[in-house]
Amino acid sequence: MNGFVFNLTLSQNGFPWASEKLNYFSGGLDVRMYQKIAGALSFAFRNYSVVTNNQPIPNHSRQYIGLG
């Protein structure tokens, strides 16, 4: 299986009536590549990145590496 996936996301999070308490932007980039090696065996590469700005960012919107 050969393939490529590219996904770019930009979102504003928060409430208009409480923008001083919770108002932040987040952007995500997801890039994946798949290369067939032999038979049903494939090699996959993935890069997923998220960038946020403004404060505070709720814990459920944070990104973690491994078990969180």
C-alpha cells in the first residue's frame, strides 16, 4: 500500500462572552506516508504537531507524549 495523507487544522476555542477567561487558537498538522515493502507489509511514517497560543489552555486540550 502506497499513500500520503496531509491534514491542516486551525481552530479558535473559547466563549465569546468570556474571552478574557478562555480564548485560544490551536493549529494542527498531520502528515503520513505509507510505502509498500513486500506483500501485505508496509512502512509508515507519521508526524503530528499542534501549536497553541494565548492562555489558559485547558488540560483536556493539551498534547502528551506516551501515556498521559
